[in-house]
Amino acid sequence: MHLDLSTLAPAQVYATMTQTIVPRPVAWVLSENDDSSFNLAPFSYFNAISSAPPMVMLSIGVKPGGEIKDTRYNIEQRKQFIVHIAHREMAAKVTATSATLARGVSELDSLDLDLVPMPGSALPRLNDCRVAYACRLSEIKMIGQQAIVFAELEHLYLDDAVCGKDAKGRLKVLADKLDAIGRLGGSEYITAGDIVSIDRPA
């Protein structure tokens, strides 16, 4: 099958891309609302782009009616946010936070999620997530209606349970213990399966 993407409607292009560019990491983003409550939303157009400086990007679209999403608004206003990497037991709650709510309504009001302090950040993190990054906005670029957010990573939380050492005594994040979810198409996620290690050329 050959598809000329220029002949497809945007919704068809989205469905095709999200089912073939897989798995995609999921940024579960906590940001602060105007009333000091917290917004929580997942984004799978997300990845690392640099380690010096340490930076990530996430792409934020608009609400069904065309309004700016709360996450983008909050980041523009306050310049900081927390990215969590969720594991398989959190998948249902991650999905629940994708619902479209009125501006300023906190997803945390209806979910059993605890917040704890995040050292180095004015914002808290989710207690149950095994990885959390404190992020600071660098810049936003617009591509159509998509806001491409570039942010520098300032602090990292790692659950001790996912931390180990490699053969040289360096920190190693144990992928099987992290058990991060990846996004597929539609309502599907993928979880950690077989982990294959292949040595790179010298």
C-alpha cells in the first residue's frame, strides 16, 4: 500500500502517523493554573532533543473548539512545568487526564494522585511516578496550530527502585523496573517486553 499524505484529511494523517511512528514516549505534564491549582495532561508528540544542554520538546495542539490548551497557556505564563514518565499501572490515569476540561479545572480533583515536593522546582511532582523532570521553557515555535515547546531540563527525580549500576559502576536506569508505557495508535499503549542489548561498534 502506498499513501500520498497530501491527499488525506488531517485526521487521517494523524491516525496513520500515530499508528506507525511507534512506540512514542509519553510526557505526562504537570503545570500550574492561574488559581495555583494544577493541570495534568499527556502528550505523545514528545522526545529528547539534546543533552548539552539537556532539552526536550513537546508538541501541543489546540482543543476541539480551537482554543489554546491549558498546558500551553500555563507554560507560556509561568515558564516551568514537570514532565513525568508513567509506568503501566498508571496508564488508565494517564488516559483519564487527556479529557478536555474547562480552563482552570484541575484533573487532580477527580483522580487519586498524590503530590510531593520536587527539589529545585517551585512545582510538585506526582508521588507515584518513577521519573520526573523539572523543566524550564526555552522557546515556543508555531507550526500551523501546533505549539512546539522547547524546554531545558533542570532537575531529575529517579525512584531508587529503578536505579542500578553498570559494569563500570555508573548509574544505570533499569528499564524493566521503570516499565514505562509507550503510545501506539488509537487507545493503545505498549509496555516493557523483552529487552535486547546489542553492543555498539567501537
